[in-house]
Amino acid sequence: MDTASTAESGTSGPAGTRIVAAGTAWDAVRVGRFLGLEALERLGSAAGPVLVDPAARTMYFLVPAGSTTDWDVPQSQALGETNHVVIPPATRQSPPGPYWLIDSRHPLTSTPQLRQALQAALGPRTAAQLNLDCLTLDQIRGWNCALCNARLHADRPLGTFSTGHGILTEPTELWACAPTCKAAAGAAH
């Protein structure tokens, strides 16, 4: 699959990018960068085209068109027919702006394999440990641990969370102490 040829049908964007409709030649699965890198490590050589948007701290895995209609993997979002993706030039492999981590000439990633890699990377969920209604602005911004509220010096992603009310209505990536914090250790046993 050469996304570069697909991008010609899109709309011109800034710095040589194209805004391309998903759901025709491919669907995309958007994930936070750390979860994406964990999944990418598990996929190994089975990974297809992956693009990175460093400004949004997200990665996009390109999968076969129409294969994400029943997508339900936490902390990820399927982008199909009603969505658009900013595609970098085929030769851009580093920032600034969106770039290819795995270039567009690779075959698409298998949707079942991506699902399995993401689920393995997610491991045990930590949402039960979070009271999303009580998070501080520093926790939401990623400056403090979402579990114990300590200032973060080394961090690990907890995932992307949102609520139907309050200040966390938009999907937001939350962070915790790395390798683990006292709140997480106490809740684990």
C-alpha cells in the first residue's frame, strides 16, 4: 500500500501534508504515543504504516478499510469513513510536524494483530484506582501523578480517560509515577 498515492486525493495541508479521508484505502487507529510504542514493539515486523503527530502525542496505525467498524479497544480510537487524517509527505521521517515512523510503502497492519498488541500493551486496567471527578488540573495536565498527586519526575502512561462532566470531558492522557507509585502498589494487593 502506498499512502502517498492515496494522499493525492486529499486536500493540501500545511508543510506538504495532505488531509485525507479514512475509510477508503485504509482505516486508522489513533493511540497515545506510549501505548502505540508498546503495541509497535509487540507487533514487530507485522507492523504496517505508522505515522506520528508529535504535537498531539499520538500515533496512527493504518489498517484495512472497513476493518474497524466494531473497534472497542480502550485508549484508542478507530477512524473510518467519517474521519480524516493528516498525512505527511512520503519522505518525512522526523519532526517537525507529522511524520512516518514506518513508511507508507509497507502493507497495512492486520487489525486483529493490532487489537491483540494493544490489549497486551494495556495490561491490567488502572481506571478503578482513579477518581476522575477529583483530579487536579496538575494531574490532568500530566505534571502530577494521577494516582498519588506527587510531582512527576519519571512517568508512565495510565491511558486516555474522560468523563461526561467536569473538566475531563475531552479524552486526556493521564500519567503516573514510574515505575510505580505508592498508590498503585497499595491498590495492587
